Amino acid sequence: MEILLEIKNLMVFFENALALNDLSLEIPTNEIVGVLGSNSAGKTTLMNTVSGLIIDMKKKEDRRGGERINVLGEIRFEGEDITNIKPSERVKRGIVLSRERHPIFKDSDVLENLKIAGYLRKGKEIKEGIDFAFNLFPALPELKKRKAGLLSGGEQQMLSIGMALVAKPRLLLMDEPLLGLSPFLQAKLAKSIKGILEQGITVLVTEQFARPLIPVIHRGYVIENGMLVFSGTREELSDNPEVKSAYLGV
Ligand SMILES: Nc1ncnc2c1ncn2[C@@H]1O[C@H](COP(=O)(O)OP(=O)(O)OP(=O)(O)O)[C@@H](O)[C@H]1O
Ligand SMILES: [Mg+2]
């Protein structure tokens, strides 16, 4: 099994508070891996650390003289140490984050947003990326000319994921993509995540209530208070009584 992303002994401190505590995870190439955790478990911090956004947050805080952010441990992508490289360089290497409530350019229309998202790519690749996003979310092409700020929550979520896809990820990071969607849309999006995998994109996805995701993930990690408390294949997760009651609502 080839490992695309390896997280080793990751610790993230906000001042003296430990948001991630000695976390080690492996994300195999061409799998969908879930990270399950309740509120403030550390899901977003993990995504920000893998995407490198935490480096920008830290710089900003250091400049302001605000709280101290510290990251310890190691992140390796395709065998290379990327712990200290900046977010835009990680995007170029193929690590792309689709954030929950991603900052979308609200006054630009859907198509313009998708084009902006491809700024690091060539024209032809942008077009391919947009076609791929439109294929995956057939509701999007009809909204091409709609201002992003006027989209519903679910439509914005699709646009946000579409934007990440235009950047042509090798590893797509999705932070709670199902949040706020109806059960119908959740099931649809879970299927789309499978479609993303079929395009050769490895997916790391966080979720709090993971039932709709279970059918599509290969394996999952459960974190509580920034610590790893359980890891296993989809079957192992869905057979574990504690995981079932805490994250699957059964
Ligand atoms: N910028 C910050 N400054 C201080 N503490 C922070 C900061 N960001 C996160 N934290 C703390 O780190 C812990 C993990 O937060 P994080 O946002 O990663 O959790 P989460 O699993 O994404 O939660 P949610 O389900 O609510 O989105 C929390 O205790 C949170 O208060
Ligand atoms: Mg979060």
C-alpha cells in the first residue's frame, strides 16, 4: 500500500492549549479516508495544518503579537517533508483544501469563481477542471451566471468543492462537507466523493456525524480532544459500538 500523506506525531498549540496531541495518520494513495470527531476535536486544525494555512495564521499572529501558535511533528507528502512549506506551494504540489463555508467571491458569478480557483493552472487545464466539476455536480452549469453570494448553502458547498477540483488536487482535503446539507444532498455528495476518487484523487474528509460517509470511506480515524482514539477500516468502524453511538447515530 503506497502512502500519499503521512502525518507523524503532530502537535498544534494555540498558546498553551493543545489542539492536536501527538497525532499520527497515514493516508494511502487512492483511498477515501475519514476523520471523525465531535465539536472542537481538532478536525479543522488538522486540515489547516495539512494545507499549510496554519503557517499563515501563525505569521499573522506573530506579527500582531497575538497568541502563539506552535506546530511540532512532521508531515510528508509523496515521501517529501512538507512541514514547513507554504500553502501556495502545497497547492502546486496537489494538496487542495475545500473548507466548510469557503470564502467564495460573492459578487462574482459561479463561472468566474471557478476560473479564479484555477489561477495556478493553464487555460486548458482550467477548462478541463470546470468540465469535471460540472459533470460531478450537474446543477452547477445552470447556475453559471448566478452571483455566488446568491447561492443556497448546498449550492455554495458544491461550488466550493468545484473550486478545489479546478486546482487539480492529488489530495483533496474536505472539512465537514456534509455540514448543513439535507439528508438527500448528503447522500448525493457522498456519491460525488466517490466520483472524485475515481478521477484518481485521494480524499481526506472530516465529519462529525459520519453516517452518510461510511458507505464511501475506505478507512477512518476517530479523534477526541486532538488525540487519536480509534482507527480502522470502514468495517471496523461500523462494527465498533462506541464509534457507532458517538458518530454514526445508531
Ligand atoms: N485560532 C485559534 N486560537 C485558539 N484556539 C483555537 C484556534 N483554533 C482552534 N482552537 C481550539 O483548538 C481546538 C480544536 O478546534 P478545531 O476548530 O480544530 O475543532 P473542530 O473539530 O474543527 O471543531 P468543529 O466541529 O466545531 O468545527 C478547540 O479547542 C478550539 O477552541
Ligand atoms: Mg471545524
